[in-house]
Amino acid sequence: MRVFVTGGAGFIGSHYVRTMLTGGYPGYDDAAVTVFDKLTYAGNLANLDSVSPSPRYRFVRGDILDGGLLDDVLPGHDVVVNFAAESHVDRSIHGAADFVMTNAVGVQTLLDAALRAGVPRIVQVSTDEVYGSIAEGSFRETDPLLPNSPYSAAKAGGDLIARSYFVTHKLNVSITRCTNNYGPYQYPEKVIPLFVTNLLDGQRVPLYGDGLNIRDWLHVDDHCRGIQLVVEGGRAGEIYNIGGGVEMTNRELTARLLAATGREWDEFVTYVDDRKGHDRRYSLADDKIRDELGYEPRVDFTAGLAETVQWYRDHESWWRPLVAP
């Protein structure tokens, strides 16, 4: 078994690779893994240091927009899992072009290469943000896509391209959509690592608007396990929501992080103008992946958050070079 992981040096992709190469996915214990990553600011080979000596590991530096390189390295692989994406909403607001190119055109380029190479199985990793915001209830896989940021619109474009390749070319591709991830090795521009590293440094944290935007939190290990279930048993052309089942406001999350780092609200929280187009609430119904593939989140949020905060305490040498002076 040969698995091709795009974006495998990023936060979620590297967790998937580390887990696979350390025997975390039964039946894939002997799988060879090719990590294909452009190594943008959020891609970090240090995320793979623990598994890079493995004879089953190979790294190729490349861009999913480079069809010629994909034609050279993709043949012979049995599975493609596409984590490659520009993913930070704030960055997409200030410059959308890279997001459209990677998240939409990049998916099309990758799928074309997979067709030429005859890859038997592809999973496109996406996000709950493609659905937009929901005041009550939870989004199902059949709901329309109403993205509200350039990032989520570009991801929605990639999802639609993936679906079209199933319909048009009968490509064996499935799509996963997850809620907000957290865990170790997350680049410190996202809210949890940003707030944790700021607080550890004795700096204030910026809370958007009234802080009442709601997110559902999913540990990266649960997310990657859900992806692997889809790799192994997901149906071609189908979409699978992956949720954590832990909804809370950004104010509540901030209070937990303050408590974990021993900081006080008045001294360390600054309210800032709300993000443009800021979605109020995300929520996914994930009974489909639960019923079909036996998924359920295993990491308790309180324990997982405490372990994540401790990881950043213990790994300052990892995050310090990534934080602006």
C-alpha cells in the first residue's frame, strides 16, 4: 500500500502521517507514505522529525498546481489524501488569489493527475465553513453551500470540482468536512495556539467582536481517524461530516485558556473589531459517518485542551521561531 499525502507537513496532514507511520491505523502498518508539500509558511518539516527516519517515509517538495511534477511522482500510489490548502480566513480576506489557486485550481490539477496515474482512491479534506453560518440546528451533507469568506468559497469550489470528477470521470473520490481542529503542532496564527503562545509570553490576546461566535471543537487525532475511516470505507462521490460535539463561544474558549495559563481576563484580553464576514456559528450533523463507518470522537475536550496547552509549554523551541518578534 502506497499513500500520497499532500500538505503532509502541515498541522493536520503531519498528524495523519505520524499516526500512519507509527502503526495507528490497523491494516496500514506497512504502508509507504509520500509526503508532498510546498512548504509554505505553515508547512514545517520539523512536524515530521519523529517519523522521517522511517524507511516507509518519502518527502517530495512540490505544489499541487504543478501537474508535471505530480505526473512524475504520483503513479504507483494507491491512495491520495489531499490536505493541501491555504486555510487562514484572515489571510484570505486580505488576499484571496492564493486561496483560489490552491484550494480550487489545485484540487482540479491534482485530480487530473490522479486520473492520468490511475490512482484507485482519493479523499478530499475540506471544512464545515463551506456551509456558511447556521443559527440553530446542524448542517447535513446534503445542505447547500453558502460560504462567506474567500477561504471557504475556494474550499467549496474544490469540493464541487471533486464531486464533478466522480460524476464525470467516475473517479473514486470522497469528501470530508470537519469542525475546528486543535492539538499539537498547529501553526500559531489559529486561535488556540495564538492565544496559548501569547499568554505564555505574558501578552494580551485579541478577541473578535463580542466573543459570542460559536465553534465546535475537534481534536486533530479524532479528525484524522475519521479521515482514515473514509479512506478505507467511504463511498465514492459521498461527503462525510466529521464533528467533535463540543460547541462553545469564543469567550468560553478564551476563559478556559486563561485559566490554563494562570492569566486574568482584564489584564490579558483585548476586544478587537470583528472580522469581516465573520460566521456566527458552525455546527455539523455527523451521524452519517457514525452510522456508516463507526466514527465517534474519543478525545475529551477538557483533557485534550489541557494536553495541548502543556504541549506548547514543553515545545517552545518549536513555536518560538514561528512567532513574530
